[in-house]
Amino acid sequence: MTQAQTITIDGKEYALESLSSEAKNQLMNVRVADQKIATTQQDLAVLQTARNAYARALSEALPKVNQ
């Protein structure tokens, strides 16, 4: 006996087979958006790390100023 696949949305559990085509399409859209958000967050972390390294290198490359 195979157990039906389910998904929980807003605290409610739904059998995937019970979803309409429209609901399945929107679920796919949500999943794609979630994947793109995760990828973008990873890209942002890489860019922030690079920016910090560039800022440190710039600071070290500036002439020393006595205050």
C-alpha cells in the first residue's frame, strides 16, 4: 500500500493528488521562487564577503595619515 504524498501549507495538510492543476502550478511557482531566493541569498553572502575583502585591501592601500 502506497501512502499519498502530502504537503503542509499554512498549518494544514493536503494530499498532492487532491490539488487542482492551478494549485499545483502555484505550488511549483512557490518552490521555484524559494529556490531563487536561496540562491540569491548565497550570492549576496559571497558578494558581501568580497566587498569586505576589497574594503580591507583599500584601507591597507591608502596612504597613512597622521592625526
